[in-house]
Amino acid sequence: MTLVETLASIVQRLGRPRAAALALDFGRPQQRPRMAGMLACSLGALLLVLVMWQSDLAHERVAEQESELASLGVKRDAEQQRQARGAGSGADLEDRVRRANRVIRQLSTPWEDVFKAIESTTGGNVTMLSLESDPVSAEVRAAAEARNTKAMIDYLERLRSDGRLSPAILLSHQVMIEDPSRPIRFTFSASWISAKHAQN
């Protein structure tokens, strides 16, 4: 080989990059994980812990809000029951007052005057069957049986002229045809207030 050829081969070798040699040694232990990998794993673990902590906090908040809602529901139900009891006791009180007023009006009926007026005018031709008072209208309503129509009319006239009950108004009458003597059953009303005004 000539000198020129030798120089040309050297120049050629210097101008070509050399391939790096591969070092394959299966017997040596693997290298330790790099710092970047360890840092990524640490950050992932930290994020997982944070997510789990936030999830626990969210569950606790939901449980607190559910408990608060349940408590508000119980309070609302208790308030509604209290109002219902209040309304019920108000209605009950009104009912008791109405009944007490009815009793007071019943007691204020001038029974002595009513009985005296009815007894003194009855006579032998009229029989009293029932008597009830209506304190609201200050009236008595009575059912009686007369021997005939004339006895009924005479009785009502005597009651009107008595003055303790006035006016005596005939409400209904009928002939009892199943009875052989055919008496007249009649109802009438009379007011004790009108009578008092008439006397004054």
C-alpha cells in the first residue's frame, strides 16, 4: 500500500463517526430507579391521599346536611302537630263555650212562669204531651192533644190572654183517626220575652 493510500484510509476513518460500543453485562444488578421516577411515584401517592381525604370530608358534609334536614323535618312536624293541637284546643274551647252558653240559656228559661201558664190554661179538654224550650229564640214548643177543634182553639186563646206566654201560635194539628174519639193532636209555640215586653 502506498503512502497516499494509507493517508487516504486514515482520513476516511477519522471522518466517519464511530459506533458506540454496547456493554451487555447480564450479571450486574440493575441500576437504582432514577430520582424523577421516585418523585413521580411520591406525588401520585400524595394525590391519592388528598383525593381520599377530600372524599371523606364530602361524605361527612353530606351526612351532616342529611342530619340537619332530618332535624328540620322533625321540628316542622312537631310545629305542625303543635299548631294542630292549638287549633283543636281552640275549636274545643269554642265548643265548650257554646255548650256552656246553651246551659246558661236553659237555666235562664223562666220555667215557673211557663209551667204556671200552661197548667192554668190546660183544663180538662187538653192534655200536654211534651214541652221543650228554645233559649236562643226565647220560645217554648209544646205538643198537646185536645178533645176536639173547639177545645184546641179555646186553649190557645186562654194561653194568649194569660199574659205569661205570648203569642201562642198554632204550628200544626191533625185528627187522630185511629182513635175512636178522634182527638186533635197539635203543636204550638209561645215566647216568654214577648210576654214580658207586653207587660212592660
